[in-house]
Amino acid sequence: DAMVIQNPRYQVTQFGKPVTLSCSQTLNHNVMYWYQQKSSQAPKLLFHYYDKDFNNEADTPDNFQSRRPNTSFCFLDIRSPGLGDAAMYLCATSRDHSLADNTDTQYFGPGTRLTVL
Amino acid sequence: GNSVTQMEGPVTLSEEAFLTINCTYTATGYPSLFWYVQYPGEGLQLLLKATKADDKGSNKGFEATYRKETTSFHLEKGSVQVSDSAVYFCALTFQTSGTYKYIFGTGTRLKVLA
């Protein structure tokens, strides 16, 4: 029944050591999102893919990159993690990105909690 | 700009008490409004939504009405249960540069005691 799957659920990395977080979906949705959620804060959108089109938020640091090799998978790469990048990372998908429909619902995975030592 | 403001938590209630979690928003245009819930160790789940003024979203006993005149979307439930303990996020969507973006509030933690 799992629809949006994130692996791993918990990731520990060292300061400056590259890390990749994974998201997969069984919904065949054409939009996938990555959010960063720090403790007691709202989720913050980092970027999203509409099919293969990548859309970066203006304030997302260059340290964060993403790849979407196919419809089902999307990866978040953190090239040189700093202590400030410790957070929960949420992946989400949505079915329709039509401008005519602004009621689109996002489906979230369980998140990956990243610890930076 | 667009923003969402929620009441600070935690909100602690006894079982069967009445719940209100306040949410107000600032937006240009006509956003859709959502409530998401996050149970411990899980991702966000859509609880309810409303797409235009005076719409009422409802699900699992929770309700919220889109009030354009007060720019509010307060979440209510008549009788909470221990299983409702979670973090609740108010959110809006808006169009910008040909895409849709979501803005979330900071979340309100609800604790329901037996």
C-alpha cells in the first residue's frame, strides 16, 4: 500500500561527506517535491520536478542538488553537508500540475531524518 | 507576500474536549487552503481542504471553513480522542510564475490526554 517511500528513514553522515536521500512513488504522479523540515518549523520547499523539468527555489543553497532518472524515483544529493543541514527531509508527489486546478493534493513520504556529525 | 500563521502549541486537551486551532493567512489572489496532520514518525497527510470562500472542508470529525473576510481557516473538532494527538499544519497554495507553491504554517502540536 505504500505510495511514497523514502530511504533510509534515518541517515547519519559526517560534516562535508556527500549524502544521497532517496524517494520513490507508486502513484505515477508527474510532480515530485523535496522539502526540508527543521525542528518545530514548517516544511520548506527546496525544489520540485514537473516530469523532467527541474524547478529550484531561489533560496535553496547550491549544496543541494536533485536527480529524477524516471517517473518513480527522485534523489536529493547534499554535496557537502554542514551542521545546519541536519533536518527531516520530506518527499512529496502530486498528480496534476495544471494551472486550471489549484486544489492539487500533495502526498508525503515518511521522511528521512538526517544527522550531521 | 503569501504567508500562513498558526497558533502556538502545544495544545493540551482532555479526551472529548472541543478543539480549535487557529490559522490565518495572507495571500494575493485566491489560494486554496489545507490542513495537514503529521503523526509521530510519519509524513504529512491531508486532513481536509477548501478551494474557495465559504467552502467547508471536513474529514474524520474535523472541520474548517474558508473565511475570506477574516482571512482565516480555523480547524475544529467537537470531541477529540487520544488518537488525534499529532502536529497539525495549515497550508495554502498559490500560483507563481506558471507553477504552484505550497506555504505551510509552523504547525501546532496537539496532545490529548485520556
